[in-house]
Amino acid sequence: MRIFLALLIAALCAGAAPAVPEKLTYAVLPLKSAQGVLPGEADLLTDRLRNELFNTGKVDVMERDQMQEVLKEQGFQKSGACTDEACMVEIGKLLGVRRLVAGSLGKLGGLYMINIRGIDVQSGKIVRAVSKDIKGGIEDVVRILRDIADQLVCNPGETCDGQRSQEANPAQDVRGENERSEPAAVPQGGKVYLERIEFTKSQLGFDLDSGDADELNEYVRDGLDEALDPDVYLSPKEKLSTVAGNQTIIVRVGLDAYSTRPSRMGQIEGTGTVTVSLYRGTSAKTPVYSIKITATGDRHWGQSKPLANLFEAVGKQIEDDLGDVDFIKKLNRELR
């Protein structure tokens, strides 16, 4: 009887345990290589995107070889030829997955354009669409795949900003600028922080979404990184309230003026004046150093991209100007 009661209690306890939500299974179709991108490059980027999806820890991801084997057995060998949602849904059903990821990568001038969409196999609807414009080389495309993966698996109500927790994903590859963005716990003393740049519609005349704002902040931080020896952390204003000490440098960026003018091919060119100020600690009212930069970025379509190109030029100017200032050299020695 005692043994029976013990087994009964154990069974009841096990039944009371909260159920672990089942992970959705994703399959990633080969990215379609458009103008300026080689098929081999697209294949490598597809593999990296699979890895980044797996590293989110939120979903299961079907292996490429397993996908090919299943499709071959089903007599469906032209997965790369699918261009519409109905065809992709058919592939997803053959594979037995809940989400299918597909997209393309191409190059226009000096700009890589990547468009990715996540399709729900049951409903046949697009549940996520992520588009990124990347200025630079093909290696710069690799750096944003983690952010794309985070957005593809983002659930309603979550912040889909690509800032994945390293603790939640210990196996992930931590790279470059992402590892220094908005640390969960702000380090104390002897650090440099860029207060996240946020512009309103009244300042610009148009809405700037979070992805475009990220680009502005990265350009400025890259310039500061080159001019200052310590790593420059990007953090929202509200998180900086926990920082103390005169050895902490806060960098704030203000947009004094911004204007556009028409350029060739229907594009526009953005010109602006930016003030970059360095403060010792968050409570300081007067900057210890300021620099005013007027620059013009490369022309582009739309409203956000010319502004981003302007800030790319500002970042390069920060690198050139601050690197030669005696005060900055002294500051670097103090912060080491």
C-alpha cells in the first residue's frame, strides 16, 4: 500500500508540472541570389541564417541535408524555383514544418538588399517580413543575420531588436558591435557610453523606425571606437542613470540642423550639422569636450537612407577629428 501511495503521489506531482511549450520547427529555403551576388555566397548566407535561427534557442531548425532528402523522396527537387507563397506552403507541408523562411539577396550600386519572410505553413500567410539595406561588403551582410533571425522568431508583445541575451544562448558566436550593445547590467567606471540617439518626427519631418535608428547609432559608435581606446557601449538614456563616477564618459549627440535637396535619379541628399559632446558622468551639465560636424551623406531614395548616409559621414569625421585631439589622447590614458 505504501508503495502504491508513493507511486500515486509521484504521478500526481508529475501531472501538475507546467507543460513546456513546444518549439516550432523552421525550415530555411536557399536564399535567391539576385544581381551582384554569387549563388555560392547566397548558399553560405543561407547556412549562417539557419545557425542564427537555431542559436535563438526559441525554435527547432531542419537541417539542409534532411530537407533535401525529404524533398527528393517526395519528388520535389526544385525548391529554389518557388517564388510564390502557395508553392512554399506546399514545400513546408512536405517537410512537416510550421514555419518556412525564404528570401533574396541582391546588390544595387554599393548597397546590399536582403529581403526575408517567414511563412506560416498552416495558414499560408506571411507572419514576418524583414528587409535590410547594408552598405559595405558581403561580410557586412553576415553581421546582420543574427538580428534578422531574432526578428523572424519574435513573438507578439516581444521587443524584436536583435539584442539576444548571451546567457540564454551560451553556444552562440558573439561578434563585433552586437556584443557591446545595450548591456543588461551597465558596467561601472572607466567606461565610455554613447547615449542612444533618438530623433522625433518634429526634428526630421518624417518617422524614423528602430532599425534605421540602429544604423545611425552604429555609424557614430564605430567612429568613437576608432578615436577612443575603451570599447564604446550603446545604451538608452534611462539605463545610464545607474552609472556613477567621474571616470565614466557619456557621449551625447545632437542634431542641430538637417536639410535635403534633390539629386540624380530621383534621389535626395541629406546635409546636417551634428554636435558630439563628452560628459564626465551622467550628472554633469557641462561637457568637457564638444565637436561640431557639418557633413553631407551619399544620395539615396526615401527619407531614412540619406540621413543614415549623413551619419556614416559623421562617424568617419569623428574618427578623423577626435583621434588628433590632445584632450582625447589624455582621456584615453585615464580610461585605460
